[in-house]
Amino acid sequence: MGDVHAEDKQTKKSLLIETITKECTTSSHATLQQIHSALSKGHKLEATVLSGGYTNYSYKVYIEHEPELCVFAKLSFEYALWNPDKSAHYDLQRTVNEYEIMVSTSAKTPDSIVSPLALLDIKHDDQNMKCLVTEWSKADEQFCNQFIDGQVDPRIAPKLAKTLAELHLIKDFDPSFNENVMPCMLSLLNDTMAPTAIAASKSDNPKDRTEIYCKELGSELIEKIMNSCIADYHKKDCLVHSDSHVFNILAESKPSIDHLEEFGPHGTVVYVTGKCRTVVHKVEILVLHYLSPLDV
């Protein structure tokens, strides 16, 4: 089955290249200045679609024939395709918040979070979008690959713990941070996820392992779990990532099998975007470089 969003991704790619090209002419960031210098010499700026999530598209933007001179860009939309209510608004302020969190956390844990370079506005066919541009991650492989291979680099755990701790310990946050995303997320929980899980728990013919598990737990426990999850969105304790699983973390690629080493020399790890809860609820926060095809 082909990519139903392929044409849209290409259209937005052209808009992205045009916007970043303009930003490079005035940016004070070294990487964007280098890209501007290359463009001034007649080189071409190109972009490769990395993934198309349900609330954004992600790209590698680079100088043609010089792929190492590159940045990461995420184009965020005002809607969420995973929401059955197609009229539901998914506030772009979430991307502004991502940028602000990246600025503060990348300064504290620069080895585990990429530096943000720009936050840009793009409008096309009456659609408003935000473009978040960051440095390219020095880690380039999903952490899940190590789990699949059955060998996990022990150097990664303390780095992950330190990064999350720095995020959790931020004190000067606004209690209403990312509250504008709450209606969209709660509508998904209340109107889709909870009814679906409860229905699965009562099904006489569960279709997959998730429905089987819901059936095993029973409707009473499933309802308690969903109510607790919904109530959790209203808590305001601290900033948390809330989606820090192995698909949302990048690690250093393993060496060639010819070298016989299990892991690379540096034990590099970088957090990527996920659905995060801050003080209030779960939101998208690109504290972090994104390369996961599972982004929503």
C-alpha cells in the first residue's frame, strides 16, 4: 500500500526548503550560516522525508552532495489525524512549548538533547504550521535495535536517567504549560480510547492480544484504569517526558560486524520527541531530536 500522504509531504517539503533558505540568510547559528554560505556558492538545499506522523512531518534538510551539512526539521499541523473528530483543533502552541523546553534542557544536558536552531511560521492553503529546526543528532539508530538484538549498552542508562532528572527538576514552570493541548487529548481518551477498551473487555471474540488482555482484566478494572488515566491528565506535579520508550530514543549505531564489538566507542544516546506530560498533561515536546516513525 502506498503512502496516502506522499503528495502532501512533497508539497510541504518545498515550503519547508523555501522557509529554511530564507532563515539561513539572517540566522546567527553556525550550522545555518554554513548552509547559507553553501547556497551563496550555488549549491542546492534538499530535504528527505524521514517520517509522516499524525500531527507532523519530519525531514532531514541538507546541502545536495554534502549530506553531512544538515539539520533536522519538524513541520507541525493544527490537527491530529488520529483523532476521530476531524474538526478537533490541535493547538500549535505545543510546538512553541517544545522549542522553549529544548532551549532550557539542551543547555543542561547537551550530550543527550540536540540544540534548537529556529522556530518558524509557515502558512499554505489557509493552513497554519510551525517549523521546528534543530541540529542533526549525533546518534542515528533507534535504541530499540539493541533490545531486538538482546544486548543493551550499559553506558546509556545513567545518561537517560540524568536527562529525565533534569527535566523533572525544573522548578520555574508555568502550571498551565501546554494546557492548550488538553482538550484534544482528553477528547481522544474520553470519546475513543476508553469506550474502545471497555468494549474490548466485554467482547466475546477478542481479535488481538490487546483485546484479549482487556478481556482478561475485565470491564470493572479496565474502567478504573481509564478513569485513572483521564484523571492523571489534570495533575500538575512536575515536567515529565511521559513517552520515553525505546522507539523515542536514538543510540549510537553498532560497529560493523567485522569489528566484533557489541557497541560503538562513545555510548551516545539522544532523547527524541514523544507525547509528553508536562505539569499538566501529555503533549508533544521535541526536547529532542526526532527520528521515530511512530510519532503521533
